[in-house]
Amino acid sequence: MLAFAVTDGMLHFELTATYEIFTAPQLDYEVRICGDSPVRVGRFTVEPDLPLNGLAHADTVVVPAIDDVDRPLDPDLVEAVKAAHGRGARIMSLCTGAFVLAEAGLLDGLRATTHWGHTDELARRYPRVEVDPDVLYVDNGQVLTSAGKAAAIDLSLHVIRGDHGAATANTAARRLVVPPHRDGGQAQFVPAPVPSGEGHPLTELFEWVSARFDQMISVEDMARQAGMSSRHLTRLFKAVTGTTPLQWLHTQRIRRAQELLEMTDDSVDQIAEASGMGTATTLRRHFHRTVGVPPDTYRRTFRPTGGR
């Protein structure tokens, strides 16, 4: 049984999105919602199937996000989740649901994540937890945590991939119209990773670089285009994107290669040239390291087979 542990004050997006995923017809999860009474989830009311002690029968317990990490946590929820873990259940938290796991002591000595806006508070309140603010999810085996909002979908698909295989996870992803796997971490989702609007010195630079992926571009080239020193550009890039100019450029080249693999019949050699990776060998090496699969495998997985 896969059980959602719910209480008042949880966020509806993470709960309803993952409930939709795990109740998909091609999966064989017996999904239940456990709570001691009807609970308020955003503007909605959820009627549990079982009381919280129903978690005793769960193989997997899902703890959705809580809407206010400063409000005292429901002690009955914390104890029920802790007890389920003690009986061997797999526990997965969505977004700020990590605070429930941390309060139960399930994250002590483990790497974990939550929404980037709350990672500092999680680390401050629970110093025995190794908080990683940059990843989309962390799988510690029996205990799993995800970052904010859409990362709950990433973690859910990861769990399905482990339980049922990649093909089933890909099918679930296609039904949701989302990628089966997203590379990168949540640092890219910190406010204004790609600034827009008047006056920002990087807005035009991003556009300039994006039109020249097939060319050799150095930090000096970008600094000259932006009208600033290389050192100042690097500091600004770090503040805005969470990474360096060259790391950002490398990621954008990989993303361009992904787009071309999905949308064209170009050869890997042609895509390597168009994305600025030089040779097919270089593209394959960096693509596999970043995305996790070779370009040819990625194309077979993500290239549309029908109309749009």
C-alpha cells in the first residue's frame, strides 16, 4: 500500500499531483489517504480513507508539503510517520514535507533537500541533517526527499522507475506531458535565473549567446559584449544564475543539443557543431555526463513518434 499522510495545512499541488501519478491505471499501487479527520488542503477538503494509524499497513508513506514551516508540526503526524519508518516503510517527503521527516529524526545524518526557499531554515532547525539546496530530490533508500513544487513529480517518477522500470516511468511521464527525467538541480529555479526586462545587464547577453551556440565563446567575449570586466561578469553570473559563465554556457549547449535531438533529424556530428561542442565524441562525452544517457538513447526516448 502507498499511503499519503495528511493533516491540516498541507499544500494541494504536491498532494494532488503525486496522487494523480501514483493512481495511474498502468501502475499497481494500492493508494490510500490517511488522516484522522477531513483535512483542509489549500481551499479544498480531503476525506481520508483511513486514520493515521493506517500508515502501519503502508509499504510507502508520502508526506506532502506543509504550507507554513513556522507553525508547530502536528505531533500525531510526526509520530505516525516515525512509527511507519520503524516498521520498515519507505518514507518520501514532498517539498516542505521534509520538515516532518526531520522532526521525526528520520533525516539525522542523511543528505536531504526541500524547497530552495526553506533549505536554510531546515539546516538551522535540524543541524544533524545534511541539507543540499541544489538538487531536485535525494534518494537515501528508505528515506527520500524532494525539492519544491514540480520536483515532487520528479521524485514520483524516480520512485516509479525504481519500482516498475524505465519504460513504465516514461509512459507515466508522457501521460503527464513532462520529461521522464530532468537534469540539473533546483539552483536553476532560484529567482531570476534568466533575467528579463529593461535595464538588466545580462538580458541582452543571454540572447546574444543563444544566437551563437555554434561559435567559440569565451568569458572574455561575454564580458566584452556585456561591457564589463570578466571578474565582474563572473560575480554577476554567480549571483543571478548560481553558476559561472562557462558552466552556464556549457549547460546551455547541452540543452541546445537536447532540442536538436528532439526536433531534427540532424546527425550527432551536425548537432555537435550546431551546439558548439565541436565533435560528436566531445558531445557524447559531455552529454552522457550531464544528462545520464548518450545522445542516441536520448533521441530514441524523447523524439516524438506522432503528431503534436
